[in-house]
Amino acid sequence: MADNRGMRISAKADYAVRAALELASVSDDASLKAEAIAAAQGIPHKFLEGILGDLRRGGLVVSQRGGKGGYRLARPADTIAIADVIRVADGPLVSVRGVRPPELSYVGPAESLLPLWIAVRANVRKILGEVTLADVATAELPDEVQGLAEDPEAWTNP
Amino acid sequence: MADNRGMRISAKADYAVRAALELASVSDDASLKAEAIAAAQGIPHKFLEGILGDLRRGGLVVSQRGGKGGYRLARPADTIAIADVIRVADGPLVSVRGVRPPELSYVGPAESLLPLWIAVRANVRKILGEVTLADVATAELPDEVQGLAEDPEAWTNP
DNA sequence: CGCTTCCCTAGTAAATCGATAGGAAAACTA
DNA sequence: TAGTTTTCCTATCGATTTACTAGGGAAGCG
């Protein structure tokens, strides 16, 4: 009864970020077709189309139809945080039981759970909010993040 | 199409932690009945029973049947991290598309996504792994966590 | 027009979420 | 030993979500 799942990043969010990275990696006013992104990243084409629609409605990408059409980023890649992409594709970064931490209320010995969830959220926000598409696409993560990822301990499973 | 959900803590994980906190708040060898915990925390009784079963199988609580029965923590409250409880109730703390970060493989401009997820996971682990049931139950969070939770910015939504 | 590519709506199988139901098995109590 | 209490186990359930697929309409271009 205690199996998979915990705090998960959905396929949709993962795909959205990867698609955005693909767009971030091409020269500034060039555009990519959904099919090309799908092939490059191994994402189901029609599923990706829906995700790109979300990114467009969220103002992160712009699209063009027709023969020379495709998608491109609406802003420079170094002004779009990974958090922006996840939020547009998947909603709030962190939630507890479906609601965002500030809406929760705890009683008795659980009262201090609220500040704890808030702290977790603040930390996730800090990382995903400061790392941009440009950072990831050029493989130059901020030192702070790089440091965390270099600790061999971080790569081990529980 | 871009609605709720992101990185979520499930009802089950939330309930598990709250139940464990209730147990942490009573004197050391006393025990609580599932019904009492359910009432104190407003958790559906039968649902909680299943969760307490997980905690028992995970070695975090011990149980006793019969008239004077109930549940108590298997170890002192200051040796059980919130992360322990979540993992036992809900599986790995952080996962991407159902699998744990080290099992992922990215190509092209998405290559540095892996270290990014690793960094996020390391950070979540750090917080939830160092805060114990005793810390939360006594409302004395570690300074580092307290600091994060005190920033007013952390309490605002996006 | 004809081709391409985005755009939109619907549907769908499978899993998960958040429970509920019913009773068997143990422990204590009288 | 009978009765009570409480945990323990299995099974089920409706709603929602997840990860896709299908099919066609609407732009844009040559």
C-alpha cells in the first residue's frame, strides 16, 4: 500500500519544459514545428500539440501556422524561468491535498506543519524560479544549484 | 487546460504526518486509538486505519489490539523525520513522470534537466529530512526552516 | 487551389485518489 | 469462557486525473 508517488513532476510538466528548452536552443527568431520538437525529444506528437497550446495561451510561446510556421519563445530564453513553464502547463508548483499552502489550517500538534510546507514551497520556488531556460539549455546552471547537484549523496536513492 | 496540480503532497501523506504528530505529542509509552487520532485531526477513520497500517509496516509505529490497545511511535519522536513518514505512506519524496530522477535520461538541450531535478530533490530532502516529528509537534522548527517560513514573500501565491 | 502546420473538441483506457464496508483476528476484561 | 474492544485485512467504489489518440477545421503560404 506504500508504493510510488510522492511529490511528482507530471509527464506534462516534464514535456513542457523539454519543448521549451528545444525552442530556447534555436536562434532567436527561428521557429520549430511541433513535429520536430516531438521527434527531437521523443514526445508523442499530438500530446505535445496540446501542451504547446497551453504554453501559447500562457504567453510563453508564439505560434505561426502554415508552411513556414511553427513555434518560438515569446521572450528571450534568459527571462523565462523553469517555474514559469511548469506553472503554465501544470498549475501551482506545490500544493498540499490540492490546495495551496496558505489556504490550509492545522490544529493541535500539527499546527507547525503549515510553516513547514511553506518552507518547502519557498525552497522549490527559489530553485525553479531562478533557473531559466537559457541556463539549462546552455548547461550553465547557477552555482548554487550546480553545487547541490554535484553532491554525490544527492544522486543516491533513499 | 492549465489548471491545478503541480508538485503535490497527497491527502494520504498529509494525514500520515498529522497522525504521526498526534502520536508524537503524547507521553512516551502511552498509545492512541485510531478513532482518537481521527477525531483530533478530522481524518476519516477508516481511511486513517489504512494509513496507520502503512506506518506500522514501515516500522514507524507499533500497534496493540484489544481494549487497552492503540498505536504509538516505534522510536523517539526526535529520531523520525517528516521525510520518513511521507516515504512510508506515499513512496519516494520526489519523482518525475513516476520515476526517480537518477533513472531519467535527457537528450539535447534538455540534458541539464537531470541535475536540476536532482537539485530540487536534494533541497526537499534536506528540509523534510532534518525536521523531525518532535520539532513540529513542539513548534520548534530548525532555524534554517523557520527563516524560510518567516519571509512574507513565501506566503504569497504566485 | 493545394499544401502545410497550427488549433480545437472529443474521447478513452488505465491508473490514482480519497474514501467506505464488512468482517476476521487478536488482546484484554470479567 | 464469553464478551468487548480495537486492530487488521480484503474488497469495492465513484470521481478525477493522467497520458494519450482521433479527426477535422482554420489559418497561412506558394
